[in-house]
Amino acid sequence: MQNVGAALPERGDVCPKCGVHIPQFAELSDSDAVRIRHLITNQRPTMAMQELRSATGCPIAWAKIWVQHRGSTASAFGKMIVAWDWGVIDG
């Protein structure tokens, strides 16, 4: 996972709204996913990204994408969960 650098994911479900691949993490346990989604629901996206990175070792760009989409394309059919100014993405 560490060797992907700042590259955006090239696999995973594609968001029909923004066209980005939403990464899926085999090493993300169900309990971690539930805890991270709880943080997202409670407007704690930064903490959710930190927890996702701790659980998976993913780059920050992937964590932002996953958190923004709550880990699936299902949220893409509604309102975006969180909006960020992407600026410079630092791995």
C-alpha cells in the first residue's frame, strides 16, 4: 500500500457523480469500518481519515476519497458527505 504514493486509486467502484474510483481495503475489519462511518456521521472526517489510515496504511488521498464516499458508491446518489478543498495532496 505504501508504494502507491499520491496516485489516485485505479480500482474499486466508480462514483457515478465524480468519476473517482473508491478504494476498497481487504484489511479493513467490519468493526473498524463501522467505527469510521460513525465518525463520518458525527462530522469528524479528519479523525475518520486518521483511523482509516491507521487500520489500512493507505495514503491520505485514498482516505479522503473513502471518507468522502463513506466507502461505497451508494452515497454518490445523494448529497456528497464531505467537501474538501483538495489543494496539494501529501502522502
